[in-house]
Amino acid sequence: MEALTDMTAQIISSNIYQQNLNRCFIRERNSDTHSLDILGVASGISVYADALHREAAGRRRARRLRRATRG
């Protein structure tokens, strides 16, 4: 199950990265400001980090529940 969630996280991060790259190319053609590109990439990274954090918290919670039910 962990391998599946890791693979899902990798797919999500590569999709976010690709979307940000596409946005960067469009912005570069339309304007000379690059600060928006950096903000877009940073927000994508933070979304990915939040997802990983939630996933890790869920794993810890599940582990605690398993231990508690064992007695």
C-alpha cells in the first residue's frame, strides 16, 4: 500500500511540475516578469509537501490504531 501511495505522490508531483512548466512557457511569451513563474512553482511544491504530510500523518494514525487494537 505504501508503494502505491508513493507512486501516486510521484505522479501528482510530476503532473504539478508539468502544469507549472506549461504555465511558465505561456507567461514567458506574454510577459517579462518571472516572479509569477517562481510563485507558481513554489505553490505547486507546497501543495505536494502538504499532501505528503497528510499521508504520513494518516500512516502514523493507522499504525497507532493497529497497536491499540492489538492490546
